[in-house]
Amino acid sequence: MVTPVSRYRLRPRSVRAAVSEIPLATRRTARQPQPVLAAAAATTEPAIPSNFLCPISLEMMRDPVTAPTGITYDRDSVEGWLERGHSTCPVTARPLRAEDLIPNHATRRMIQEWCVANRALGVERVPTPRVPLSAADAAELLAAVSAAARRGDAPACRQLAARARALGKESDRNRRCLAAGGAARALSSAFSQLVDQPSLASSLTASCGALDEILAALVVFFPLGEESRNHIASPASLNAVVSILCHGETTAKASAAVVLREIASSSDPECLDAMSETSGIHDALIKLLQRPVSPQATRAALVTAYYLVTNSGLAASWLVDLGMVGLLVELLVDADKGTTEKALAVLDSLLLTEEGRGKACAHALAVPVLVKKMQHVSDMATEFAVSALWRLCKSFSGEGPCKAEALQLGAFQKLLLLLQVGCMGVTKERASELLRLLNGSRDGVECIETVDFKGLKRPFS
């Protein structure tokens, strides 16, 4: 990148308009008289040759490409122009396609030589750009992936998937090119074919490296289409993903969790049913929350659990029996915003079951956490916290331990404030009903501070 320290300085495109430009001479000679300062600035500002400037951005080109019209542009600028729906050359208005652009190596070398010649004035050399992936190259790579999978060649699949992943992460242009060529479909099909190979089905360790790499590559090419989801949602593929989630390396576990989230969040009933019927998937999600490998994997596990629970009451019962309620409550104590929202969503869904409500009522932190998260994290978190607390207080007749504890922790005041500030729909209805439920138990209850979970009548478990 060329970086003159003057007004010609190349800046990241996303912040060009916001970056203030202070010439180096101005900063070093702030006490000079104005005429001297102007002269010093003039001597340190090299004039960029006009043929080095992109006609679109009017900035020095970093990766010059020439159109069939003979006009040279910076690749990012002209490709951005075409992606915005234009189909003509900006200068000549003649038809132009992205595949017609040819790298202008001569101009790029001239720019680099000019940068080197003006290095003393603070100009940095433009790096030689990487050659972008072409549609033909992408098709060849993906065909090789498919061919290796059909042969059952796990090492070749691993190597090719790693290359596809690296190219996709190298630039957004490469990622779009591979995605348009069917990268997700080819990779998911390769995953399915590998786990179905008779020689590999008996022992996933023989192909675990290839499967890990394919999952990691799939993450780069989200979203998955229906065909890709069906490949991963096959019984054999899901068993392999769950095995990786339980026994894989840290990065492989994270990839497996994110892929499961992608499939679950599609809300495809057939995929969700297949996931619910996969042996060990609920245990794997619990273990991932108990021993997290990354925040992204934790959030992905929560999203997957949410869709499984909302799709099947049986999944909710299994997760409750495995201790999900207590795990969520403890996770909520110091979770970040995204994790809090997702954990509250899962908890609220689990409280639809009688077993879930019983586990939550018996947990010392359940009510304090729900009261604290109201109006403390986000509107979404508040909605789920109000709903969960409403389910707990409504499920027990009479005074009930949850009502008394909620009152002690200031739930009544928070609900009043929530209604005054304004909430809509189901949240407003449940907050109003929860106020009525708590109002009958207010006599003789002293409100305590909840910020640090102090004043609990029951000991921490």
C-alpha cells in the first residue's frame, strides 16, 4: 500500500472520509511561521502521477487492472462498481464484465518503482497483489474435492479442503467466487461420502483430519443451501459431527458446533428431527457448555439447543435431565451480551416443561439471575427474562418460594419501570400478569440489592 504522509496518503476504504490528514511537516514544525510551514509541506508532498490514479476512487492504484476499453482501474474500485449493479465501463460507458479485467503488471511495476524512488518522503511501496481466483480455477478445485471424495481419498480431501478454506479467507472476492461455484455443496457432499466409505465408516479416526478440515472450510462458505444441509444432516454425517464435537481438537469442536448451529437455525423440520434422533448430540452440547472451547462455539451450542428444544418436547426433557437448567443459570451469572440472550432463550424454552421449572425453582441462583438480567443487558434479554420469571411464578400456587424471592430482589420495581418505559406484545402481557402475581405477596417482604446476588436465603450450590 502506498502511504504518503500527506494528503495523498492511501487509507482503508471503509474509513477514508473519517480520517483526518495531518502532513508530517506540519506536525514536526508546529511552531514555524505559516509561510515557512507551507513551504516545508510543499517540499514533502510528492505529486502522484495522474496515470497512477484510479479514475473511480481518484487514489493511487494498488492492483491496477485494464478493461477491454483500454482504461486502467484499481481492481477493488472497478469490481465494487460492477457489484453495485453497473455493467459498463465508468469512463467509456461500453459493456464491461469482471472476467474481462486483465492485470496491468507494467503500471503496477511503475507505481512500485515510483514508491521506492520517493521512499525518503515517506511513501511506502505498494505490495505485489495476489492473483485473484478465477471461476475456472474455482471449478477445477471443487471438482478435485468431489473426485477425491468419490475415491475415498481422505488425505487428498483434507489438502484440497484446506486450500479452499485458505483461498476463501484470503479475500472476499475469492470467497464469493468459490461460493458461486458450489463450494458448500461440494464440501458437504465430500463429508457425506467420506463417512459413508466402508473402509472409513468403522473408524472415523482414519479420516478425522479430512472431516475436521471440511467442517472448517464449510464455515467459510455459509450460508448452506438445502442440498448442503441435507448432506450434513444425514445420520452418518451427524454421527461424525457429534463424534468430532465430543472428541475432536479444539478448533474442530468449534467448527462442528458452528455447522450444527447453521443446520439447526434453518428451522428445517426434517433436519431438526434428524439431529434430535442422533445419539449423543444432547450430551455433546452439554459437555461443550461445561468445557467451552471458544465464545463462538458456546453461542453456537446454545442456538442449536434452542432450536432442538423448540422443535421437540422430548429434546427439552433430555436436556433438563442432563442438567441443562443449572448449567444455564450458572453461565448467565457473568456471560456477555450475546451469550446471555441465547442462554435466556434456551432457559425460557426449558421452563415450558414441569421438570425444567422444578429444577429452576430448586436452584439458588435462578430467580436472582432472571431478576438481574431484566433491563440490564438488552431488550431481547429482558423479554426472555420476564417470560422465564413469569413461567416460574405462575407455575406455583399460593405464595410460592419464587414469588417471595423475586419480590425480595426487586422484581416488582423493575417490572413497574419496564411497563412505564414501554414494552410490547407478549412481554407487556406477561409483565402485567407477573405484577399481579407478585402484588399479592408484597406484604412484609423487604427488598434487597441484587447486583452482587447478596441477601439470598439459600446457600450457593
